[in-house]
Amino acid sequence: MRYAHAVRWLCISDIQGDANALAAVLAAAERRGYSRLLVAGDLCFPGDQPLEVWRRLMQAQATCVQGVGDKAVATIDPGKIRGRDEHERQRLERLAIARAELGDLILARLSRLAPSVRIPLPDGGELMLVHGSPLDPTEPFTHDMTDEEIRALLGDDPADVVVCGGSHVPFDRTVMGVRIINVGSVGEALSGGQPTSARHADATFVEFRGTEMLVEQFVVPLGAAA
């Protein structure tokens, strides 16, 4: 099938409450143009701008799925949990602040986000948007997995293309005829449980042009203070 016009989608993941990083990615993408925004989960937590992130995504009419952080902020009552160490206590405090800022209505919407969404492709195929993997939305594909490890997480009906996040490292691989596009992380990455400053945000264009599906993974510089 030949596409009469190019169709370009912006695919991102793991914003993690960083509205400044999200704004930088959207501004960079808008210079190229895109018709749809797909977000593979972890929208609003643990960063300090959860409400602004939610508002920007709603303004953009983004298609979002639920990530691990989204489920946590929507369903965990931090007042009922005692942190085992200073890091956990700080995390619970951040969770309480995020829940208060988002409010009951948005928390309810986060709790109802689907773990995966299937989207028809212009060529008649199908794309699955998921935070982790088709078999387990909480377990991500990682760039260093073997083909066998990836096969084990594809499940029985993974769709033709899987757009995912969760591991914070972008990659593009095809295994068993399924194209797996991990779009990396927009927001603050975590390493060993400790936050590290993100100097850039990851994003991916998926474009349908002619008879081809083109994938372009790119980075948006954020600066040392971002």
C-alpha cells in the first residue's frame, strides 16, 4: 500500500513529571511537525511538575498507556507506608505531594489508563503501545537482551510494531518479525535508586512515507541545569 501523504507520529516515554523536558521535546518535534503523540507510560512521577505534565499531554491529545509510576501515584496511599530508609521516606513524601497536586479526578484517570493500546497502522498492520512488554507491561525490554529474552516477553500476539519505554535506553530491533522500538526516556532517569541529571531527552518519530515505515530516534539537549 502506498501512502498518499506522509504520516508522522511522535513517540515518547518516561516523562516522570518533568514538564520542562517535555516542553523541550514537544518544541523540537513541532519544528518538524507530527500528527499524533504516543506516550508509553510513567507520565507524572517522581518529578516535581506532575500537574503541568498532565495538562500538556491533555492539550496535545496524547494517547497514553499506564506505566509503573502512574499506577503507583494513582493507587498507593503514602500515609499508610513507613519508609525503611531516607531514600524511601523522600520518595513517599514526593508521592504524597504529587497526589495532592494532581487531585482525585486526575488520579482516577491515571488509575484507569490501559496497560497497552493497539493502534491500526496506515498499511493495515498494527502497533502496540505499552510501557514494558506485551507479555508483562511492568517488565521492559532492554537494549542488552538477547533475541531469546525478547521472544519470551513478546507473548502470543504482540502486533507488528511494539512502541515501549521503561528501560530509559532507546533502541530499535526486529525479533520474530516484530519491530520493537524502545523510545527511551524524556524525564529524569534513575540509576541504582538515585536520581541522575538528564542532559538530554529521548524521543522517536515513526513516519509512514511511500511504502516505508521510517523510524528516527533523536535526542533533545536539556542543559546541565535541566
